[in-house]
Amino acid sequence: MDKLDLILGKLEEIQKSHELFDIKLNTIEQKLDIIKEQTANNTEYQFDIKEIGIKVNDLETDIKLLKKAITN
């Protein structure tokens, strides 16, 4: 029975290790999902920032033209 108890003990250790592995894997998957969502949001924000930059440049041009029209 000693060998059987030893084998059962090792199997329990393997099962506990497997359970911990599953928990860690689930945690990694959750974090990966969060990173994917953040990446998608950042991509959208980058597009918005580029649009704002274009609008600012257009407004600067409009202001320059208005200044020239007023001063002449």
C-alpha cells in the first residue's frame, strides 16, 4: 500500500498543479481580452486625434486668411 499511497499523493499534486495552471491560464486570457479592448480603443482615439489635428490646421489657415483680410 505504500507505493499506492505514493502514487495517489503524486496524482493529487499533479491535479493541484493542473488546477493552478487552469487558474493562471484563465487570468492570462482575461488580461489578453482587456489588452485587445484597450488596443481597439487606442486605435479609435488615434484616428480622432489625427482628425482634430487636421481641423486645427484648417482653422489656423482660416485665421491667417481672416487676419490678412482684416489688415488689408
